[in-house]
Amino acid sequence: MSLKSGDKAPEFSSVDQNGNQIKLSDYKGKKVILYFYPKDNTSGCTAEACSLRDGYEQLANLGFEVIGVSPDNEKSHQNFIKKFDLPFKLIADTDQAVANSYGVWGEKKMYGRSYMGILRTTFLIDEKGIINHVISKVNTGDHLNQILELIGKP
């Protein structure tokens, strides 16, 4: 399934880094940056998270909530948040249910090996739960500016 701009964002119910229930519907009336990344504490994922961290206040002032999603467990997320002082929630999608519902769990290839994993993707969702933008070619080191340019706030 390939989601695109104008589609309704799939509802999800999962847990955050503290084991608290988190659902997309909790954010109705708010804009959401839902970003999927492969693994905590890896170079690209850390660069992406830190780019969003550094611009978190700016994004919040524009009305956005930031939520990260990866297949890592709650403890891994807690360590990642603490190590890099991340101000946003991370979903522990250990069963890949959220990733599957957004169509971002798929086959990847590295060093001639095929395996299943997260296809790094960011969804910008409006206050009504509609996807405004899908970023499938994520610039991990400058993801903040990539988002700001898309929404016309460079």
C-alpha cells in the first residue's frame, strides 16, 4: 500500500517509550510529523532525530507535534531519548503494525543481502488527519529544512 498526499492517515494504536498508549486520534486538531526510521543509535537515524530535535521549538511554534516510529523497544527508545535529549515521543513498533499500516515496512538491500525493515519515510499530517506530504527521500542530516521547505517556511 502506498500512501500519498490527500489520503487519510491510517489510525494506529501503539505504545511510546514509556509504555503509554498512543493513538493518532489523540492528535486530532493538531498537525503531526510522523517519521519512520530504521533503528535507534545508528548514524543516519541519530542525524535525523537530532535535526528534528534542533528544530523542535520552531516546528512546535508552527503547530506541529513530532512523533518518531521504529521497531525498537521501549527501553531502546528511552536510552536514545536520554542520550540525545530528544523532546518528542518515540513509538515502539515492535510488531511493525504501525509501519505496515503506513506501507513503510518492506524489503531492503544492503551489502548484497535482502531483509525486511523500515523504509525511512516521513508523513506530514494535517489537523483533520489528512496526509499533506510524504517524504520518501529523507535527507537525514538536514531533515528539518527539508520539512520547512515543503511547508513553505524555510
